[in-house]
Amino acid sequence: MKKEFTEDQLVYIRDIFAQECEKYIDLGKRDNAQEALDIVNVVQSKYDCDEYADLESFVLDESGTYGYIEKRELEESEEKAVRLMIQFAKSSEQDPSEELKEAVNEHLYLNDANRGKTKLDVVMNRKVKINRLIILCINSCEESELIRLDDIADLLAENI
């Protein structure tokens, strides 16, 4: 027997999976985030709402509603950090440059990522923001390059 969901139930399912997608992005679990986003898009398509092309468009959506997607512009510090992260990901360098570290620190400072009761709290807040920066590199990098960025996320987060 096939279960038919009401509109309210489908909207609730979409909202739950959108929250899960956000959590997975914050944790740096892109595969899980993409699966959650796929479910969000199924509900979106059922109601003729805009679908998210990818995780980047989900992160950049500032519309405040799922009916349409309004992509925000990157902040200057965010744009610089993303550009340098992509440059590092495509290079053969083993360690991030001082310029990359400084750009990420500036962006994190401007976005209040350095708050927390303990150093661990601060590092975790920074890691969340860095994972969001990595998502913004998703359309410019191969999977192996994104993995390189994942590998330096802890180092960048601890570089206070």
C-alpha cells in the first residue's frame, strides 16, 4: 500500500532534511549533505519550487524561503579565502601558505567564528565556518582537491 503524504507532512520532511543538510555541511560530510539535499529537492520539485543545483547554491541561498532561490554575493574576505583555498587545492604544495592562513583568519574574525567558552569551542566554531568555505569551492575543485582542503581544515581551524 502506497502512502500519500499531505502537503504539511512533505514540507515538514523537507525542512527536517534541510536542517540535516546544514548539519552535515557544518561537519564537513559533503556526501551525507548531498543525500539530504536530494530529498529536499524531491519535495521542491513536487511543488514546482526552485531546486538547489548543488550544495553551494544551498549555502548561498538568502531567500529565506524554499519557493525561490536567491543567491547572495560572496563577501570580500570570503571571496579571497575561497580563491586561495582553490589555488592551494590545485597546487602541489603540502602546507597552506601564510597568505591562505591569513585570509581564512580574517574571514573567520569578521564572521565571529572566534567565540567560545573554551579553546575547543573556538576551534569547533572555526571548523564549521571553514567547512562552509570548502562548500563554496565545490564547483571549482575535483573530489581529490576537496579532500586536500578537508585535510587542512583542522590546521586552519587551530591557527588562531
